[in-house]
Amino acid sequence: MRSTRIGKAAPTALGSRSNNQFISLDSMELPNLWVDPVQQSSVRRICIIGAGPAGLAALQAVLDSPQYHAGLWIPTAFETRENVGGVWLPSPGPVSDQPPPTPLYDSLTTNLAHPTMAYTDFPFPKSTNLFPKADTVCRYLEAYADHFDLRRHIFFNTRVVSTDYIASKSTSTSLSHEWVVRTQPSMSSASIPTSHQFDWLLVCNGHHNVPRYPNTVGLASWLSSGKASHSMFYRHPSAKYGDMVLVVGAGPSGQDIVHDLLEAPNVKTVIHSTSNPPPLDATNDRVKHRSRISRFLPNGSVEFSDGTTEEGIQHCILATGYEVSLPFFSSFSSAFTIKQGIPPSVPPLPRDIYNTTYGVFPLARHLFPFPSALSASGTAAHISIAFPGLLVRVVPFPLIQLQARVALAAFASSSYPSSSSAQHGAENGTVDWTAEAVDIVGRYEALRTKVGLDDVNSVSEEEKIAKQWHRFEPMEQFDYRDALIDFIIGLQGPIKADIERYRPKSWERDLYARKDLLRRTWRELEAVGEAEEWVKDVDTEEEWVGLMWRLVRKGEGEEGKAKL
């Protein structure tokens, strides 16, 4: 396994890029994670599970801190695969009925413009396609790891088998705990696990590993016969799908696969099943839009909730999402466990933590368990675990970058609260848990009202809320990022550096609201061969923002003409 020795970064470049767009670790202003005298004698060992986008952001946040440079924070990351990148790291096509390491399909591009989705301090290279392909994103993440010298702290091909929160030492007034993390080589489940001890744990294992299958009548028979498959197994249109294909799901993958299939000469008809289909099939005479599926019949027919039936379907692709999987929290000997299932209705907040398969509940700020979940025999517990990256329908990279910094600040404030944090925090100089509980109950009540309007009566109210819990409305994510910055400033008071640089800018909000128009217009430019010229030599943030606004005006003008 790789050494975790501490050293200095050696910046490298990805493609052609102006030197002034890189931020040197030697000249960078350190973020709002300061060292006070209480911390100077306390070394903290930090475990990061995963080296995908969230794990890399967490590791970089540690290395960006004065505590790391003072030798007080020692990070170690475990990655089950052979390289960084997580979901963006390609893998060979599926060779069995076991899910592949990643759901990447051949035609995948980002559904967000890269100036919006990039890490705050690390833009994509000059002239990059505005909606880059997956391999470009993978190279970007590799360059991020190399630029900040992250690899030295990562154990590759190493799977986390279990995590236990156990008592390590006690005094007359308190009981101390630590995280015992057991690992083994990814390809050798028979080997004896190796144990590691840590003070803090950042869970960044990604959530595109376990396919979610709907509980629809008759589907099991289609799956067992190979007549249906999850989109995780999809790579490109194949002759085995036949000439009439059913695609289930309205998310980005479902839409991309429909687009893919329409490009395939052997596919005559694509049936697209979604919750809210458009009223007419006018967009393309080869596409039939249908409602939710009521049941799969054994003869290749499918019944839909609106009463219609389609016959002669030769294959069904289920773009129905993924389950949150945390298999390493399975030990009942640990003082911290996660229950599987849907929690009871709120209020009150449950004492236990639940993996609902849609997310983790309840977490303060969608990040931290409440102290009760980390307490043993009523003993007060410090914040020592966080779950960055659970939010969906958001711009992930800059958000998880900020979440990682907030997690570290909360860990530090909880472990050794200072006089400054006591003045500016709330309860015990750290987190106001009462206020956090009130926020969760408020969100739960708001979602209760929202899901009450849903016409899916076969699903309980609690499960509907669990499904929506980490799903943010379009602009809510930016308010959340603002609130996280205010939260970290509240924890650390006036002694802060440049955490404000992570606050979303007005153009991010404005252009995110137009992301679908941007992508449609960009695809039109690609279709006529003009896209490459549009991005040629575009480099700075100002230039990229200007390009996107020009693209918006072009798209709005063409849509206006189409309505005339």
C-alpha cells in the first residue's frame, strides 16, 4: 500500500492552460480553518472513504488547512478502484450480471456547463467543450489530484470492509471514542482485514454503485429473462435491444439513452415512460411518451397507469436511479450504527440514523449526525463523522468542496472549542443542535405538504419524503451554499481567511436557471459543426461567462423564431 508521508505539492497542468489560472499551494490564502493554542498539541487522524469527486475535495480541504501544514491533521483516503475519479473513471463493459464499477455510457457528456460544475479553485482547461465528455471530466479529476498532490495520501485498490465507533480511552468526566476502519485489497475478499484508527471520518464513497429497481408487477420475470436491464449496464445501442425499446425514467440518463437510441438505425420506436409525459408525441414520430408503468406482461406488452398498453417491446432499459449504499456500517458492536429503512414520521426526530436508500436521515445540514447517534450510555459525543455529497439535482463539485470545509471546521470546533468559537457558536461553542432540529422538522413539514399533492398512492408519505429529502429545488442549492458559509463563519468567528471565495456568484444562479436551454443550444451547435469554434481560446472565467450568455441569447432567439 502507498505511503502516507507528508510532503509539498507539485503542480501539474491538464492540457493547455494559462499559468495564472492555477493557484499555488505556496501562495494560496489558507481557508477559514485556523489553528488556536488549544489545537496546537492535538493531532487528529482523518479517514476519507473514496477518492471520487467528494473524496478528492475532502482530501484537498485537509491539505489546504493550516492544521495540516502544522502536522496536526493526518489524512488517509481509501479508494476501492485503481485510480481517482469515482463515477467518472471508466470501466470495461459488464461481463456478468454483477453491476459494473461505474454506469458511464459511451455518449455521456455532462448535463452542466463546465464553468458551473468545476471546483471553485480549479477551472477546466482553455477551449474545453462546454459540456465535456466523461473522459474529459476524468482527466480533469486526475489533474486536480496531481495539482494538489493528493495521491500520496490515497490507498488505491483498497476496500473499506467495516467501520466501528469504539471507546478508546476515558477520564473521570468523559469517554473518548475513535473510528476503527478495517480494509482489505479490493480483489481479495479472503485476506485478513487490516485495522486503522482515526479520530474523524468523512464518508465519500459515492452513490452510483447499487442500481435501484422499481417494485413493478411482472418486472422480475423480465429481468430474469434478460428482457429488461438497468441503465447501469448500458454502454451504447445494441442489436440485442431489438427495434422497439422501452426506456423508463425522466432523469439525465433516461433522456440521454432515448437520444442515443434514436441515433441507432436498427431502432424503429422508443417508448419513454415518465411520471409526467408530454401530452403529444409531436417532437419525434419515433418516440412514444407514456406514463408510469402499471405492470409488465409476459408477452412483451406493458400496461401504463393511464390505461394504455404497448405491445411488441423487445427490451426495457430502467434508468431508475441508484440506492445509497453504506455497507461498511454493519457492525452491531459499534457505538454508531445505521439502520436500514424508512424512519417514522417527524416530529419527533429519531435518535437513530437511517439509511433510507435515498439518503441518510436525520443529518444536521445534510452532513452531521446528531450527538445522540454518537453517544454511548448517555455520554456526550463530539462531531466526528460527516457525509458529504448526498444532495442530488445540484452542482456537485463546488458544493462538496464547501461541505468538506464545513465538516472539518465543525470537527475542529467540536473537538477543541476555543474562546472565539464559544462567542460566535451557539451551544457549547459548536453547533446549536436545537436550531438544527427545528430546521429539519421545518423541511419535513414543507415536504409533507409537497408530497401530499403526489398521486402515487402506493407509496407511504414517509417514503415519499425520504425520496425528496436530499433533492433540492433549482435555486435552493445556492441558498444552502450561502448558509454553509455563514455557518462556518459562525463557528469560527472573526478569525477567518477567504471562505467567502466559495460563496456562489450571481452568474452561477442565473446561468443554472438556463442550463437546459444552454445544453439544447450547444447540441445544435455540435450538430452543425460550430461548437469547437465557439470555445476556441476561451480561457478565463469572464470569457466563459460571456460565452454562455451569448449562447443563451442565441437559444432564446431561435426558440422565439420557432414560435412565430
